[in-house]
Amino acid sequence: MSEDEWNDREFVLEAMRQDGEDLEYVSEELRNDPDVVRLAIENGCLCSLHCVPDALLKHPDVILALLATNEYPPIELVDEELLGDPVFMLQALWYSQELLERAEELRNDREFMLAAIRACEVSLLDAPQEFQSDREFVLEAVSASVSAFRFGSDELHGDREVVLAAVRKD
């Protein structure tokens, strides 16, 4: 391939769809393109962390692509700003529940935690103890996902209304 081709965005995007390993040949300018890097990661680029500029390791699409591969656990790479972004975090929970442990501000947000439980019921484990023991919160969580019942406090496992809500949902 010619150098001109590795500088052509459309050519590079197609090349990344075919083989992400070719990221190493891509021009430096296009290695800074989050779409190029995301496609490379999604299509087998094992060199992804070595070829990716540091600035892109803060890009939500790049981090989500890395999380999806299970090749690299980039949990420590996730920028604090992303940890506070509810949209990013709800997507990231599909791949890594561990991220929620680091997102302290969001873990203390009742509405976010209910959305997180809808996305992944084990999120209730990472909710503050006050939420796990809050009858109304657990009722809402169980109405979103019956599996959340098992992650509520032991005290609420004996609460008739909470149990009935779980049974009705099931």
C-alpha cells in the first residue's frame, strides 16, 4: 500500500474494517481519529494500546471498544470525567461492572443507580448501603429487574411488599 492510501480516511476506515492490525501503518493524523481507532480495536488490533494516542484513551467510543474486547481491562485508563458521565457509564456497565466502583458521584445518585440496575441488576451491589436498605429504592429496583431482589439488604428480603413485588415481576 502506498503512503497516500494510509493518509486517505475512507481507505483507512475500510482497511480497519478488514484488519485492525493495520493500524500501525496508518498515518499519525488518522491515528488520532476516534472512528479509525475504534474500528481497529473492534477488528482485532492487538497493538491498540501501543498505537493509540493518549488523548484518544479518554474518548468514550475508544474506551467502550476496548472494554468490549476483554483483551485489555482498561478500567484504570478510564478518565475521571468519563466516570462522571451517566450516558457513558450506562453503556460501560454492559462490559465492566467494576467501573461503577470508581464512579462515586454517580453511585450516590438515586436516579442513575436505578438506571444502572435496569442495565445490569448487580449494580445494586455497588449502590450505597443506604440505597440497598431503602425500601422504596429496592421496590423500584425490583420493578426494573426482578434479579435485583437478591442484591437488596437481608432486612428487605423479609419485607412482604418487596417479596411480593419480586414474585409479581417474575
